Amino acid sequence: MAMEITQADQGGIPALSVSGRIDSTTAGSLQERLSELVRAGSRGLIVDLKQVAYVSSAGFRALLIAAQLGESSRCTLVLCGIAGEVRRMFEMGAFDQVFTILATREECAAHLAGTTAA
Amino acid sequence: MRKPPSLVYGVDERPPRSVTVLSGFQHAALISVNLIYPVIIFRVAGVSPASVAALLSIGFLVLGIATFLQANSRAGSGYMCPATFTATYLAPSILAAKAGGLPLVLGMTAFAGLVEGLVAPALHRLRAFVPVELSGLVILLIGFTAGLVAVRTMLGDMGHPPDADEWLAACIALAATVLLNIWGRGLARMVCALIGMAVGYVFAALTGVLTAEDFAAIAGASWLAFPALHIPSWSFDFGLAAAFAIAALAAAMKALGTLTVCQRTNDADWVRPDQARNFRGVVADSAGTILSAGLGGVGINTSTPSVGLASATGVASRTIAYATGAIFLGLALTPKIAAVLAVMPRPVMAATLLFSACFIVINGLQVVTSRLLDSRRTLVIGMGLLAGAAVEAVPAIAAGATEGTRAVLGSSLVFGTVVAFLLNLAFRLGVRQRVTLAIDPAAYDPAQVEGFLRKQGGMWGARADVVNRAIFGASQLVEAAIEHGQAEGGLELEASFDEFNLEIRLRYRGAALAFPLARPTIAQIQEDDGARQLAGFLLRRNADRIRAEQNGAQAMVWFHFDH
């Protein structure tokens, strides 16, 4: 199952919905897409991983690099929809303590609205 | 053994007296619901209400002694794992009660206790022939037959058809139990079945379902007296041996599971069951059943709800088990309580049993579906379940059985289990325990690895959670070997399974991967080599054991998953 990315607007914030596998063959294009949005000047970025079945070390690395790039550009990366095996992978690598992870896109948008207002 | 943070009083700790007494009463109340099983069996056996009361007093005595035995570290497991009467022996005991009255129930119960004790040392090895999904089917059939006993109890299997008041009493008792179970909190929720029974009793008393004769029996019972101990007569029927042997095996497996929960509750670093303690625990459980049969009672088992309660409250000290045992001994000296239980109205029995049966059925289903089930295993479980249902739905099957086949065809539990057991043996033929997959790095498709392991997991009946871990490990490993191990030529992925272990080996020409103990820092992960280091760390965390070898140009990585 290849990776697919679709973009939507969640309360004025770009929300990427990722599906499939984020591995060494697909992580590059996800990182590129995230970097483009950060460079475009967005104040926040939502990544919905509800449809993702597998994240490898290359996938985590891509998300980390995008989050670091966002931090230096004052763009906060927030993840949502993480459940089942993918949640186990995040917990196994202690990435649940590195990223801001919320349940839904709505919660992410509310969180980012609060962060940018402050 | 390191105490988990959620545990307030571990097995070796001594809680304050107030906590000990209150917890003891909570466990005794929780377990008392299961007194319904001996009441039903004694009634079917045609025992008079006065004798049922006397036998229930002895039942309390047995529960007290068995709970002490299990809590003792030398005689039993040493855990807070009280004894209870159980649905496991209900269906076979009813068959025995109908065929030969109380002596046959007691003789066959003693036989079951003996079988449980004999299989105790071999339980670990039996897993290959009685896989988890088959144990789940046995639990499912026990729940199914218990539910049918509830329906038959209500519909007049034990006398005249129910009148309007009895229907209402059953509905009220069931409604009270269900309402408290779903919307109740704390202690009320935990003892919802006991409260539901009390509500049913009150309604039965107000509407005349409990007769003047019943009230006279209660009034005539004294508040304090020693149980009337005597040596009961036993009899044995070869035709029922299979039913009781299967129930004994189910009781042994349930005891094993309950004791394992005790170990996990008490040890934050728990990895695998303590075989020696489990063995002593199952033997103590079997001794309790033999003692029960010797004194005039029915089969007992470890109380899973009680162990669940200990885990939920964080009070798992064995002192609580001694307190619970002492309360049972106290109840054995109180014939008045036994007399109240002995006249239990059938709507109360039916409602309580129906409620319990629902949970046993679902518990069985959960155990069955915890394994990946391919077509073979689906057929094993499906055929077994339908065979059991057929015995109950088509009485002609049992009625038409010859003397030689009655032992199997006369019981839904036995017929369903035997059909599933034989099919499981037959379907094991041709299933290889070691399989390999050749991977071409130039045309690597991740779905290939996932499909391969999922299909094999289904054929082996492996646990879904362990197979998921193996899929992640194998996918990440192949990806890392191709990306960072510079694998040249083909890779060979090997998977092997033997019910206790799932092992994955990957062989390739290239550099062996390293598996760091600590996660690389965020800065390190972002460097060029970050993904490789992170892959190694994730792979180490994912498997129970991991090893890498480099032999010349050949690399091999081995994962082990406890199963």
C-alpha cells in the first residue's frame, strides 16, 4: 500500500491527511510536502495519521525534521488520529513525548488557535 | 519481584485491619453469587431443601479451606486467589444429577478433581494440542450451556411452568442486576448480581413465590451450628467421564490463567508465568475440588472476578485471602444464611445464571478471537460450536446414541470439544512450522512481508498482537537492511513458530545492523545516519530478544517473540 497525502483546511490551518505506509520509500515525499507548507508561512500544521498503517524509522525522521523546521519558522506541527499499531510504534520510540498528539483535527485546530493567540 | 506503582498492597504486604476486613467481605460477597451453581445442581439431583441448606454450609467450609490452601505459599500458589463454585462443572454435573443423583455428582466431581491434579504438570506442554482458540471454544460452550440451563430452569425443566409472578420476579432480578452493572459504581457495581438476587428474593417474598414452607425452613434454621459432616456415598459412570475430564481440563486452564493474572498484578517486571507456583496453584485447586466432593459439594475453581477486583483496587495481599477464607468459615457456622440460599426461587436462579452466562460466552469469544484464524481454524471453531449446539437443539442425537457413543454425544460440551479437537489434529497435517520468503531488494514490496507473516500467523493460530509486532519488526528490518545494510542480492526471511515462540530470521549479504540500547537524540536522528540508528533502537524495543551476527560477507539478524 503506497502512501497518499490529501490536503484540507481545518479552521484556516492546513491539515494533511496521510494514508498507507510511511517508510524509506515514501518518507522523502512526506518530508518535502511538510517543508513546503512550513516555508509557505503557515502558523500551524495538522498531520492526520488515522489512515496510516505503518511508520518506520525513516517516517519518524521525516516527521521530526519537519517539526524542527517548523519550530525555527514559528510553525507548530500537531499530530492526530494515531491509534492501534501506529500508537504502539510512537510509544515504543517515546515519540508520544516528542510530538504534540491530539485525538482529532478539531482538537488540533483549537489547540493551534490557542497557541497562536497566546 | 518489583511492585507495580498501581498496587497499594502487594502479595507479601500486610494491609491495616480495617482494609483487610472490608476487602474480605467484598470478596466473599462477590464469590457468594456463584453459590447458585450448587443450588441448581442439588435441586436437579432431587435433594430436599433442608439437605441443600446443610450441603451449602459444607460448601462454605470447602471454600474457606480451599482459599486458605491456595493462599499458602507451600501448599498453593501463595497468591490472593480465593476459591469459588464454578459454571465449568455445571453442565456435566446436571447430567450426572439426572442420571444418578447426588452420589454420581460427587463421584464424578472427585474424578474431575483427580484429572485436574494429574494434568497440572503437563499443562504447559498441552498448549500445542489444545491451542488457545480451542480453550476459548470450551469457555464459549460452558457459557452457552449455562445460558441454556438458565432458560430451562425458568421454563419449568425443574417442575411446573412459571406463573406471572415468577416471570415478573425474574425480570426484576435481571433488571436490577443489569442496571447496576451498566450504570452502577464502586461496590454496588461489583456485587450487582448479589444485589439483583436480593431484589428478586424480596419480590418473591412479597408475591408468594417464596412459600410459607420456604419461610418455615428459614425460620427453623439456627443462627449458629457446626456443619453436619458425614461421608457421602459416591458412584461413577464411565459414560460421563469425558464430560468431567473436559470440564477438569477447562478448570485447570482457567486456574492457570487466573494465577498468571495474579503474577502480572504483583510484578512490574513480569515476563513469563512462574511454572512452579502455577503448578502448586492448579494442584491446590484440584485438591479443593476433591475435598468438596469428599464432603458433599460440587466442583470449585479459582475466582477470576476476585482476582480482577484485587487488581482494580490495588489490594492483592494474601492477608485478604486469609480474611476471605475466615469469612467463609464463619458463614459455614451460620445455617440461617445457608437456609436462605437453599430456598432460592427459580426466577432468581434463572436471572442470575443468565446474567453470568452472557459474560462467560463473551469471554470465550474474546479468547477465540485473540488468535489469527485462517480457514482451517475457522472450521475447527465453527464446526465445534455447531456440533455442541446441535446436541442441545436436536435431542434425538443424544437419545439415539449407543452405549459406546453416549459419553460423547450426550453432552454439548463434550461433543463440541471432541469435534474441534479432532479437526485441530487433522488440520495440523501439512502446516509447516518453519517457512521462508525470498525477497528481491530491487523489487521489494512491503505488502509481501506483511501478507506472508499474516497468512502464516493465521495458519499457526498465532496471537494477533504478537504477529503485528513481528510484522513491524520484519518490515522495519528488511527496510533497514536494504537501505542501511547495503544488502546485495536476495534476502531470505525465515519465520518459525512452536506455540511458545515466534522467531524471525533475516539473512543477507551486507553489513549487520547495530541495535542501540538508548534512543538516539533528536539531533542524532536528523543526521544522515539517524534513520539507521533509530531503526536499530526500534527493532530492539519491538522484540523480546534480538541478535545480529556477521559471518564474512553474510549477515544474520534474529528476533524472538514470546508467545
